[in-house]
Amino acid sequence: MKKIEAIIRTDKLEDLKQAFREVDIVHGMTVSQVLGHGEQKGFTEYIRGQAIETTLLAKIKVEIVCKDNDVDGIVDLIIKSVRTGDVGDGKIFVQPIDHVIRIRTGEKDGLAL
Ligand SMILES: Nc1ncnc2c1ncn2[C@@H]1O[C@H](COP(=O)(O)OP(=O)(O)OP(=O)(O)O)[C@@H](O)[C@H]1O
Ligand SMILES: [Mg+2]
């Protein structure tokens, strides 16, 4: 099992959810509002002529735990639905997951996903 963590633009969450709705590949996800920066280290905003360093930008973090075989399909779907081609499109991290337990039933791993 793997966890796919995607940091995306806030205005792309609806597109991502729609893409997931169209295919039966994602069985659950966690979404958080986060702050972050990448290579460009945020940007400088001008407020009443004064330069304000904005070093952290609002982003959305989407976490999905899935079977190993589904990782490539889900990653492709994320890219297709959120990519604009401009800087700040976000990043996807894939990490191993040891165990999943469904609290209600006690089912484990593949059965709990
Ligand atoms: N190395 C990293 N570690 C943790 N989070 C990151 C990392 N790089 C990017 N992020 C997260 O992803 C968000 C979007 O990053 P962003 O798309 O700007 O990456 P980038 O490397 O600057 O690529 P681009 O040049 O396309 O902008 C950041 O605001 C941050 O939350
Ligand atoms: Mg960037």
C-alpha cells in the first residue's frame, strides 16, 4: 500500500474531485488546507505601494491511501485534472504505508481500503 500526497492549487480541488468521481479508483481521501512554498519561495505582494514578502502560499493537500497497483493511475488522474503548466501547480509525494485498519470492523490492510 502507498500514500499519495498531492499539494495542489486551492482552485483545482473541485476538478480533482470530479475526476475521481468519474472513475472507481479512489475509495477515500483526506483534504487539508495548508501553507507552503516551492522553488520560487512564495512571492512579493504590493499593498498600498509597500512590498510585503509573502513567503507561504495557501495550497490544498490531498492524501489518498491505495493499493500499489493503483498508484500510477491515480497519479496520472491527479496530473491531468490539476495541471495548468504554470509555476505553482504543486507536487505529488508517494510514500509506503505499513498498515491500514478499519476501526468499525477491525479489517486490515487490503480489506480495509
Ligand atoms: N520539497 C518540498 N517539500 C515539501 N513540500 C513542497 C516541496 N516542494 C513543493 N512543496 C509544496 O508544494 C506546493 C507547490 O509547490 P510548487 O508547485 O510551487 O513547486 P515548485 O518546485 O516550485 O515547482 P514549480 O516550479 O512548478 O512552481 C508548495 O507551496 C509546498 O506546499
Ligand atoms: Mg513553485
